[in-house]
Amino acid sequence: MDLLVIGGGFAGVWSAAAAAKVRKETGSKLDITLIAPGDDLVIRPRLYEADPARMRVPLNRILEPIGVRHVKATVTGLDVAGGLVTAADRDGGRQRLGYERLVLAAGSRLRPAGVPGAERIHDVDTIESAARLDEHLRGLPEGPGRLTAVVVGAGFTGLEVATELVGRLAAHSTGPADRPRVVLVELADEVGPDLGAGPRSVIVSALERLGIEVRLGQSIASVEPGLVSFTDGDQIAADTVVWTAGMQASPLTAEVPGRRDRLGRLYVNEHLQVPEAPEILAAGDTAAAVAEPGQLVLQSCQHAIPLGKFAGHNAAADLLGLPLAPFAPAPYATCVDLGAAGAVLTSGWERTVQSTGEVAKKRKITTNRERIYPPLDDAEEIMRVADYRVGVRPPGARI
Ligand SMILES: Cc1cc2nc3c(=O)[nH]c(=O)nc-3n(C[C@H](O)[C@H](O)[C@H](O)COP(=O)(O)OP(=O)(O)OC[C@H]3O[C@@H](n4cnc5c(N)ncnc54)[C@H](O)[C@@H]3O)c2cc1C
């Protein structure tokens, strides 16, 4: 029996581990294969930090101990009727893999900027692009825009990038007169439009405290070397532009019959199966799953991890004729990093502020540096944590 997982992010890794747990507990013969082009699980939530190239853990230290095969390739097509995927490896070699159950966990990507000069715009969407930004910051050219950065999008990622950039640019200052300038541009008429009113006053105070200039109701119109033009016609000298606006689910979602939401995510049932093709389950940023009545999951690590665990469990259980588990993630909470101004931790879908400043920052650091990392090398521990009933890893657990 073949269970194929597409994607080596949080959702894919936890799908494979949860399926391996079912296999072990039932003593069944189940071939579990994870297909992803890279060698690593990329810790995407940390890519706004300095030195992003280290934000990864080797997939083989998770998959090998639990007996999951890793095929290093990119899926280029799905044949849903035939139960086949087509994939290409780095050398251009092609292969076809069959499946009886498929977990689609190919994640999401940032929508391209689409303005003149887009090739000069940075992002922190992938480990490669975040590393390019880091390298750019280390080698800023002399000139009036050297320490000026424009961040486009004041959503979750844009806020984290902008607040962190203040410190990252300051590290390259040559003296008190050479101060960083960060400009945050947002098309909506308020910061954090999707975060709601709950944390907004904390966020606005943090932006003020860090001296971040906010330009609402506009975007950038073009980027030339050292110069950024805004849609209101204004221009400023800036050597760094970071685009954070707009995520889209993997294009592979379009190859699965079914309904998709505006982010391109597949609507799934309570067992994370695509109703029109129940042998396919979606997890992570490809899934529009119901988190709680009236609330869909967010494209977030917080949801990708439990989505992966439930999808892997259910794909294996379905193959083995065992009962499936209805998706039930932990209560929603979110923590936005605000750089040197701390962080803001909220709970519930109204995002009621629970803590701010250093207290929330400690929680963010624990989450980013400990809780979201999977255990390595230890099959028993990996499968223990892969249980869909187990939340994120407890703080302080060994990485
Ligand atoms: C800068 C930044 C900050 C963030 N901060 C937070 C945060 O604070 N809290 C939070 O909860 N979330 C945060 N997120 C969101 C979170 O990182 C994502 O929601 C999460 O990574 C989604 O996990 P995933 O496994 O679904 O997809 P991904 O992490 O996107 O992984 C997808 C995997 O699929 C592979 N893949 C893609 N296409 C193919 C293909 N065709 N064939 C084979 N493999 C393929 C990729 O190589 C990768 O291994 C942040 C994201 C970013 C970029």
C-alpha cells in the first residue's frame, strides 16, 4: 500500500510522521514516501530574522529514523484518475510515482510584486530569497538610500520584517548621523488589516517607538536602483525593498478536482479529504479546512503542524480501514514579533491581547526557537509528537 506525501514543510513532515506512527502501531505494511526537492525542512516562520540560511533542519534526521523514503524531486503534474504523480529531479530526470493515498502538502508561495523593477525587490518567502536579502544587507552600497528600507505589506510578515529590519539596518550604521529608516507601505487604510482591531494599538505604538514610517492606502509603483516610487507619486531614496504582500497556495492544488478558496486552497472535509477525490488529502497552506465553526485555518505554521498530523493519520487509517479522526486543532492564538519593541500575543479569533513587550517576546522566542522544531534522530520521540492529539513540542525540549 502506497502513501505519498508531496512537500517537506511542516505539514508534509508531520503527515509522514503521523502515518509512520499508524503503521508502527498496526504492524502494517505501508510504503510511505515524501517527495520534496530540498534536503531540509525550512523553518519559514524565522526567515525574517538575521542569518536566515541557518533556519533549516535536515529532513533525513526526521524521515530516516521513522522509515519514510525521501524522493528528492519536484512534482510537475498529478494524474488523479490514474493515481500517479510526475516529478522532475535536479538533473532533469523524470519519474512517475503511484499512490493509493496522497497528502498534498506543497505549501504556498508569495505572489510576485508585478511592478516595474520587481527584479530589485527582495522577499523572505523562501530560504534562498531570505538569504539573498541578508547578503544584500551585509553589502549595502554607499549612497543616500543605504540605510533606508521600504517594506510592502503591513500584514503579519510585513510587520515582523519591518520591525526586525530596524535593528538589522542599525547594525550597518557608521555613526549617530547614519540612522536606519524603515518605511512600511500598506494598501489598506490600517496596519495589520487581517489581524483585526485586537492587537492594533499595541502594533501602532511599537511602530512609533521604533520610528517606522507608515504609509497607508498606497503601494509602490516602481523600483529603480536606489529609488522607490509610490503610487501617490512620491519618491524616496532606498536601497532595500522587501515585498510581503499576498500568499497563494501551491499551483498543484489546481490539478485536483474540487473547490478552492481565494488563496487557491482546496476545501476539504472534516477528515481533510478533498470531497471530489477522497483518496487525496490536503494539509498545511494548501488546505481550506474548518478550524472551528465559522473559521477556516490560516496559512500558518500553527495550523500546518496539526493539519499534517491529522492528514497523515487519516490517510494511513483510511488505507487500513481504521476510524478517521475529525480535524480539531488547539485553540487559535497568535504572536507577532515587533523587533526591539517586543511582541504581541493574542488569543482567540478576535485576537484578544494576552501579553505584550518582553513577556510576549519570550513566548515568541520559545515558539520560534524550540516549539516548532521537530525532534531529530529519535524515532520514538518523533512518533510520540506526531500523534494528532499532541500539541506543539513543549518548551525546553531538546532540539
Ligand atoms: C517570513 C514568514 C514568517 C512566518 N511567520 C509565521 C508565524 O509567526 N507563525 C505561523 O504560524 N506561521 C508563520 N508563517 C507561515 C508558515 O511558515 C507557513 O504557513 C508554513 O510554513 C506552511 O507549511 P506547509 O508545510 O504547508 O508549507 P511550506 O512550508 O511552504 O512547505 C512546502 C513544502 O513543499 C515543497 N514543495 C513545493 N512545491 C512542490 C512540488 N511541486 N513538488 C514537491 N514538493 C514541493 C517545498 O519544497 C516545501 O518542502 C510565516 C511564513 C513566512 C514566510
